[in-house]
Amino acid sequence: MVAFFLLVFLAVSPLLSVPAHNTSAGCAIIRPPRDGGIRYRGLTQEQIRSVQVLPVDYEIEYICRGNRVIVGPKVRKCLPNGTWTDLTQQSRCLLLCPRMWTSLENGQVSSWSMGPPAEGTVLRYSCLPGFILMGPNTTQCNKLGKWDTPKPVCRSLGKKKLYIGALFPMSGGWPGGQACLPAAKMALALVNQRTDILPDYELELIHYDSMCDPGEATKLLYDLLYTEPIKIVLMPGCSSVSTLVAEAARMWNLIVLSYGSSSPALSNRQRFPTFFRTHPSATLHNPTRVQLFHKWKWTKIATIQQTTEVFTSTLDDLEARVKEAGIEISVRQSFLTDPAVAVKNLKRQDARIIVGLFYETEARKVFCEVYKEKLYGKKYVWFLIGWYADNWFKIKDSSINCTVEQMTEAVEGHVTTEIVMLNPETVRGASNLTSQEFLDQLMSKLGGKNAEETGGFQEAPLAYDAVWALALALNKTVGPLKAKGHRLEDFNYNNRDITAEIYRALNTSSFEGVSGHVIFDAQGSRMAWTLIEQLQGGSYKKIGYYDSTKGNLSWYGNDKWIGSGPPADQTMVIEEFRYLSQKLFVSMSVFAGLGILLAIICLTFNIYNSSVRYIQNSQPYLNNMTAVGCMMALAAVFPLGIDGLHVHRKHFPVVCQFRLWLLGLGFSLAYGSMFTKIWWVHTVFTKKDEKKDKRKHLEPWKFYTTVAVLLGIDFLSLMIWQIVDPLHITVEKFTREAPKGDQDVLIQPLLEHCSSEKMNTWLGVVYGYKGLLLLLGIFLAYETKSISTEKINDHRAVGMAIYNVAVLCLITAPVTMILSSQQDAAFAFASLAIVFSVYITLVVLFVPKMRRLITRGEWQSDAQETVKTGSSMNNNDEEKSRQLESENKELQKIIQEKEERVSELRNQLSERQALRSRRRPSTVMNQNHSTLPLAIPQTNPRSLAHPPGYPVPASDLHAVTPSFGNSSSLYQPDNKIGRNNCHTSRLQMLYK
């Protein structure tokens, strides 16, 4: 844009450089009109301020401020003679007066200047023959943009006319006006002849051809609204044209009454608040369909539609209606051009009752695919639209590859619904005509034209009844308007009171017309009868009517079905619970019972021999806990195998509780007692002062406390679980199975589970805690495998049992979770794991004890002797301990004396070395140093130290002195002597 302005400026700049007084090369700038300005094309603000002369052929344009308009020339051009065009005509910016004054209903307006009605315009009014002018005959537009007098009216000397603006499509996509316009004129003629309907008024129709085109309808609507006379109601046809007119009409407070619009979108009261129609909405089929669903006891349907606005809106309405009626749309499929995938989805999802919404050409495509997928026959029912041709499935279509015979086979038995547009009963309604008499008069109006070739022939009764509905509604408003001081002839586009009265009258309309009973629903749509037909033997048969106004179904009872009656809306599903194999349950129960018996034997044995020393050293109270825990774990096998076959569903949560508590507490008691043993063995006997700790006495309360802590943790966690998120029964559903034979049933396998809302979270906590305990037990068992102690003499057997229990539990927990959907496999795996772990634990812990007592004869009769022997051994140990302590003190004194003697000898040696160094030359001293080490090996170190009380010979002192003086390596830098210098006989006493 900047470049464009630059080029324009360069083009005119040579001319702009001409001096201002040389007007022959251009025109001088002129002043703009008052309340206006001038648009200079191609010039910037700076250029406009500096330029005085504009070039030849340059154009300027006048513009006005606000809502003023130019009166006079709007554009002026510079001429070669230096003047502007049309200077003799003045351009002014004036306010416009309302155009409503420029036309007069039943009269004429003259003597006003050409152009818009601006300031100074004078109008003169006159009335047509038969009317009298009420008001001034002239008016003038003033400077404020207002007429100086009110608008006059022409009052009829006889009946007052009310005008209806109508759009009849005489051509285009739907030329419905060809039959609807004559039908409307017939109705107007009869209404105007009636003395009981609008006696003081006459209805007149002003109509145009909309060609069923919204663009053309827009122009015609403008003419209807802005030209006299004022129209009290608008009557459009075609859904697209009606949509345009109805959306714009509320701005002029106009009621719209359509005779030929079926789009469901027009039922939107928020968007079209003043719209009514005698043509039923396409959704009128839906109440009939819902009624048939109830009649045949169907609660589940499927739909397939072509993706167009009318079918989508219809299906949305159907979905809302069936939901309100308690009917489920299980499958909803759509397609644009190819329905193959949608039909396959219907087959795959077992659709039985199918509503199809599509045009006739697509219907042939759909049923060709239906034949291929075998989606027809005694199990299926199709609902289609009734306005197809009667032989639509026999018409050859190049877009499908199915034969006529195949199509006929596929469509057999389907049901159609069609709106009734001509009253099937012989009754005389508001117009005093039967439906057949109406058809006869219409045919005479058409001049013998073929009805099938005349557009809108089927909708003609709707146009006829539309005029009657309007006339009856206007007649109903006369009284209420008179009470409020209004009249119908006072209507204008700003009077909402009259519009509201007409709306109320139409909304409560109810009369018999040639198209049936005329009544409008809350959305302004016509409620009419629906014809129900069924294809029987290749031709359609009427099987009933449905009156949506009264909810009355007229049924002929001649419907036929391929099977014995109407098919089911879905495959009958038989629920079948999966129960545990009773043989497996009995087998595992036998093993569990034998295990409990073995645990009782072991427990009895342990209690009976609790006074035997060997049993005492195995911590029998912990072994008793292990046996009790094993019995509880084995007892959990029984509730694990109990399911809905044995107990009622309401009692099943109790069984779930027994499973959890027996297995949880049994594990904690059995494994916890073994873990306690191995824990204290590791804690006590793997310290640095191991020898001292082997003599340490283990307090029983420590074992009890450890087991109690483990048991308390389990009890607390299980209690919290059951309080916060208690176990309840859940049912798992599996893939449906088809039984053998041609039965329209499916088997739904079900399996009962014990579960809670956050089952995985709780299992994660429990499994995590137990898993860490098992791993820690394995580690402690491995660490203590080489320890030997009489205080817990069976800890190696406990370690072996821990290995087996840990491995089985770590394998069983994840496997049972994976196999939870297979009741037999999950129960077998869990039960075998419990049985094996318990059997192994009992055998490893108790069988060796039994074998020892049996083979060595250490029975209860030896108890007193065992106690005495133990007491004597304890006294001997105490005496030996005191003796060893006394000897130890004596040896410490000897060591101290020896260390003092060595210190004294070192002092003497140092004195002698100092004396010799003064007497001998250095060479001799070096030689002596080199020979001294040879004497060191010959010196017996033991001769340096004698036991106390022995005399020390002088020769020994002389022999030792040189060796001490010449070898500093015999003594450590800390000037201490090792304990190896102690007398051998004394050292042996420490270990006797």
C-alpha cells in the first residue's frame, strides 16, 4: 500500500509543482460542504496541506459526518478549463427522514423531490377511491431529520384490509407454489365470504416467487417490508427460505406461518421465536417410532444415518425421546456416501432394531450391504422413511452390485412411517369441506393438470389449512385487542402488543382441517397423524395410524413377521456363574485337613515334651506358635474354595473376611515365630564378642515381643483395611459364548471375586511389607547358617523352612493375581502353595525332634535327672571361671615385674656403652658392632626371663648384657615386652 501511494505521488508530483496562479494546468482546491469533508485520492495529509492546485482529471469525493447523507453531486472531476464538474449543483450534508412517510397504505404519495427524503423534502398524500384520508395531506422533512406532521392513514369506507406477505416457490428445487398458491387463494376466498370470521376485515395476499432460493428471498423480503402496505403476517415456503424469513421477522415483530418447511432446525424457539408451520417437522416420525417400540416391547435400538443436517437433527430428537421413554440407543452409525463400514459395525455390535435415516439412493446402497452382511431376516427389523417410491428397491442402480431379487429379500418386512398430509377420515372441519371435496376443487383450479407433475400437490392441504389457521387466530385476537384499546388495522412493525396477541392465538389453535387436526406444539410445529406401513410380499401394506396430538395408535393388526412374531431387540443373554470344581475343592480340603491333623500332632508332641532339655533349647513356645499359624493357614483353604455354589450372595462378604483374616494372621503367626528365631540368632551370635555372647541367656519375653509386633502390624493393617475399604463381592464378566444350535441366545460367563474399591493399593501395601519380611528372612537364614548354638538348636531347620516358605510365597502371590480370572487354576495354585509350605515347615521343624527323642530315648521320665545334671554343670563352670580369673591376675603381676627388669637392663647397657666408647678407638668399636649380631641367635631368649623366686646367676648377666647392648631389634620402640616371654607352664594353665 505504501508503494502504491508513492507511485501515485510520483505520477502527480510534476503537476503539483506548477505554481498556484497557473490554474490552466489544474483546478484550485474547493471547500467541502457543511458537516462534511473531501476525500483526496492518492494524497497524504501533508501533501493536502501544501497543495493548492489539483491536476486535470483528478477526482474528489464528498463525505458526511455521522448519519448525514450527500444531497447533490457526490463526486467532482477537474476539467481542462480549470473548473470542477456540476458546480451549478450544490452538494449538502443533510439528515434523512424516515422512509415510512414516503408510502401510504390504500393511498398515493406525490410531489416529493427525487432522491432520499432529506431536509426540505415535501410530501403530498391522497387516498384511493373508497378510502378517506385521516390526517394532514402534506408533510415536510425538517433540519432535525423528522417530518413535521404525523403520517396520515386512509380509512376504508367498508371492510378494512389486512395484508399477508407470502413467498411461494413457483420454480427452483421445490416448486411447491404451483399447487400451494391456488390452495391458499381458495382458503382466502372462503374466509372473506364468512361473516363469522373477521367480519370487519378482508384478507389480501401479496405474494412473490422465491424460487426456493434464500438469495432471491432476501431481496423479496426487503420489498415486502419496505413497501406499503404493512403486512401483518409472513408466509414463506421451503426450509431454507423459511429459516431466513423467520430469523429476520422478529426484528419487525412479525409472525411467520410456513406451509412447506420440514427442517427440524426450525423448531428452535430461541432462534425463531415467532415461527409456526402447518407442515410437520421431520421429527414427527419419532413419536410414532417410540410408540411402536413400546408396542413391541423393545428397549434397545440402533441407528444409521446419512450425514446431512435434516437427518442429524431428526436423530438428535429421536435420541432425546427414546431416552425419556427408557429406551437405549446402543449403536449409532453414520456415513457420507459409502455405508459399508457402518453396516458392518451394526452387525458386529449385534444391532437388531435399526432405524435408518437416508435418502432413497443411499437406501439402495445400505440394503445391498445389508444383504451381504446378512443383517435381515427373522432376527432384524428396519424402520425407514415412508416418502420413498413404492418400488424404490427394484430400481436399477449402477452404484450397487446387488440384484433385484437380493434387494427384495433384504428389505422384506421393514416398517415405514409417513406423515399424513390429507385427512383420511371423512369429516367436515372449519372450512366445511371434506378432504376429498378439497381435492376436487383444487383439481378444477389447476385446470386439469396432472397432480403428480404439479409441484407441491401433496403439501397443498397444508397451505390451505395455514390460511385458515391464520384467519381463525386473527379472529380470536379482535376481542382482546379491543379491550386493550388496539385494533388489527393499527398494526405496525413496532407494535409488540398486537404481535403478542396473534402469537397467543396461533399457539392455542386447534381445529379440524383438510389435512387433519391442526394443532401446534411448544416449538410451533404442526402435530399431525402418521401412517405406518410394512413391506409384505414386495408391496407396502397399511398396518396403522398414529395421532401424535392425542397419542392414539390406530392398529389394524395385519402386521406379519418372518418368525413367530416380532423379534427380540437383542440377543437373549443368559448369565451363568463359573464355580470352582468340586473335585478340586474336595481334594485340597482333604490335604488341608491332613495338614491340620499333622499340626495338631506336632503341637501336642511339643507341649508334652516341653520339659526335655533338647526341646527346651529349641524355644518350644515359638514352635507352638508356628504350629498354630500353620493350622490357621490351612484353615484358610476352606473359605478360599467356598463360592456362590455354597453360600448366598449376601453372605459372601463374610467368606471374604474369613479368607483374609485366616490367611493373614496365620502367615504372621507361623512365619513370624520362625523369623523371630532367626532374627535373634543373627542379633546375638554374630557380634565380635561372639564367645562371650554364646554364654548369654536369651530372655523369652524378647521372642514374645517380636512375634507380638509382627502380629500387631498385620492385625492393625487388616483392621484399617476393613474399616476404610471393606471387602465386598464383585462380579467379573467374560466374553459371551454362543451355545450350540441355532438359538438366539448367548451365554454370559460370570465369576465372583472378593474385592474392594482400592484393592490394588491394599494388596500393594500388604505384599510389599510381606515381601520385604520374606527377603529379610532369607538373608538372615543365610547369614546364620554356620552358627552353632545350644540356646536355639533348630535355627538351621528354621532357616530351611524360611527358604521354602519365602520361595513359594514370592511365586504364588503374582501368579494368583494373573490367574484370578481362572477360578480352578488360581485356587489350585494358592491351595497347593499353602499346603506345601505348611507341610515342609512342620516336617523340617518337628520330625527331627521326634526322631531324636525316639532314637535316644530322651523322654519326659528323664526330666529330673536332666535338671540335676544341668545344675551340677552350672556349679563346675562357676568354679572354673573363678580359678581362671585368679591365674590371670598372677600372670599380669609377672609381666609387670619382667617389664621393670628389662627397663633396668637397658639402663645398664647404655652406661656400659658410654664407658667403652671413651676407651676404644672408633674402628674397634665398629668391628665389635659388626660381630655382635652373630651372638644374638645363640642367646636363648627364655634365659633372659626366669620365674619369680629363681636366683639369677652372674654368668647370665654377663651373657645377656652384650646382646642387649648390640641389638636394638629385639625390643619394640614402645619399650614393651611381648607376652611370648611368659613361662610356658603358666600359659598352659589359661586353657586347661
